Amino acid sequence: MRTDTVIIGGGLSGLTCGIALAKRGQRVTIVASGQSTLLFNGGSMDLLGYIDGQAVKAPLDVIAQLPIDHPYRKIGTERIADLADQAKQLLEDAGIMTEGSANANHWRVTPMGVAKPAWLTLKSHVCIDDIEQLPCKRVALMCVRGFFDQPNGMLANGLQQMGFNVEKKEFTTDEITTLRRSPSEMRAVSLSKRLVSNSSLKRVADQINALAADADMMLLPSVLGDEEAFDTLQSMTVKPLRLVATLPPSMAGIRMQKQLQHYFRMLGGNYLMGDSAVSAVIDGDRVVSVTTAKLGDMPLRANNFVLASGSFISRGLTADYERIYEPVMDLDVDADANRDNWTQFGVLNPQAYSRYGVKTDDSLHCIKQGKTISNLHAIGSVLSGHDPIKMADGTGVSLLTALAAAQDILAK
């Protein structure tokens, strides 16, 4: 099977790169082994949230302070602002409407009630421009009776610590009560399937309107299947309404994954869901083909290849008792040879393995046995040189490296 570019990995970075290439007329095939880590996303994108444990107010102002092996430094600090604008536009083209700017972080609210810096947040979700100047004071936290995916007590306490006056209100409807007959059904995905029609949304609106009292804003768990459902519900409420992220799997992340997949396919992209790359043929400094588990003796051939397979959680990187390695092509990996140095005691401490990933040159070309592979780029969380947890830069690295690699491919 012949195509222009093959992308290994169908998550945020793989889809972003695929869309950017397909928009310019390339024939692109994405090999996606399953659902991506977007399912853990609560509706926000981060560009750069922390440096040395300190919250970043203006990401663009401090990019140059990052270590030289950070993916942003490899892309080039002068390109970050433009790539960030392109990323936001690409999301909007896919129907993912966000607010935020690379010039100044805002604050998102986690399911545990913690405020964390963010770059972009879905317009339907709550975000705070300035934690010192809250947009309102009185908040009604609308809690779905029997819902498993939101720790209401912790969320309410966290909001109160930020300075909000919070009142918890519990509600249900006939559709929700039906779900409660099976406790395992009281999850965000199940609720989203029931809260679709205007009549079901009207019943929710009637319940929360009756409970709103003197609240300045109502917060509802993110259990709606799309922005249209949110807009419909918001039009029925008497007070401003915003959604707040739930525990994963997140409806916001599921929605973004589906919208990006749909947009990629609409552009003519070929998305091989449920397949995985198992090996590759490399001749000299070029990848010739990639073999997948399902296609078997029908290898994927292309002019260019992109590795967007993710980190350990997505099996883009693998560890055994002796080494950390990239499993498809056995590419060179930035990782400590001493297993004892991979982790340190204390779950909140920085973990060395979080910075591990494949080695690349400054153009994100992969390296194997010390030699650059000229038609293979690595993007997203498979890259080394950054800690997406401690730096809060994971989705930003995925989006921006994907666009940078696409530009490099198109320039050839």
C-alpha cells in the first residue's frame, strides 16, 4: 500500500500532523492501535505551565529559558508563537472551539478542585483568567445523584480555597434515575448518551434552574456529548452555565478525539483504527516501509514516516529489567542505562523516566545507531527532553511538534 506519509499513532500529535498534511493535498495514512491519551484530557491544552515548580504566566516569554534538548528549543523559539496560532486555528477548523492565548496562561479547574495553568480551554468549560480576581463569587455546584466520575466534596473544597462561595446541589431526572438501576452505568459516557434530546436537556435545565437560587454561575460535570448539547442546555438555564472536567474517561477528551478523526477523514485521510505497527524496513538513512499487525504481508510504503506513538502509557516506549527502548524500529532513546536512576521515591517528586524518549536531531528526525533517518520524524510524547507532568507542556508539545514536522515534510 503506497501513500505520501505514514503516521504511527492516532492521538493528538498524530492527528494534528495528519490533518496539516492532508490539508495540503498529501495522501496520509494513520496507524492507530486504539484510543489515545486524549481520553484523559479534561478539556484544556497546556503550552508550558511550570518551570522549576513555579507557575508560568506568559509562556512565550520563557521558552528561551528551557533546556536546549526541550522539543520547543529544537523547533526554534522564534517559531513557537506562530505554531501556537496555527494549532488553535486547526482545532477550530475541526470544530473544537477554545479560548486562551499563548501570550498568557489562564487557570483550568481539575476534577479534584485544583487550579492549574492552561493555554487553551474549551469554551463550554470553566476557566479563570486571574486566580486573584475571580469572575464571580457565588457558585452552585450541580451534582448528579449517584454519578461516579466527580469527587464533589474535593471539588467543592478546592473551589472554596480558590475563593468561591460554593453550594453543592444534587439533582436527577427520569433518564438519570433509570441509569442508576445499574451502578456501573453512572459514568460520564453513559450519561452523555441519555442527555441528547431537547426534552432530556429541558428536564435537566428545569432541575438546575430550581436549585440555582442566588448563584452567579452554575457548574455542571462535563457529561454532554457535544457542543450543540451544551449550547442547547445553556439557552435553557437562568444563570450562566459552565462545565467542569470529570475523572477519565473524559467526555471532553472523547469529543476532541472524535472531532479530529472526523476532520482528518473528511480531508481524505486514511485512519487505520485498531491496528499497530510492528516493524519497519530501513535502507541506509531512510525508512522504506512499515509492517502492521493486521495488514501483515501488505507493508505500508511512503516517502515520509512520522512516529507519534506516545510514551510508556501508549506503548510508544517500552521498559524491561535491562533497558528502555522504542519497540517498532529500536530507535536510539535518551534514557539512563542504570535502572535504579529511572525513578525516585515519592510519587510527587520528578521522575526521570518522564523525560525519556527517542533521540532526534534539531529537525525532529529520529536517530538509530547514531545515524539520522532522513524521512522519519518523531512528534509528541514519544520525544525526550521534557516532563509533561511537572512542566504541564504535554499537549503543547504534541500540537506544535506535529505542525513543525508537517511543515518540514511539505517543504521537501
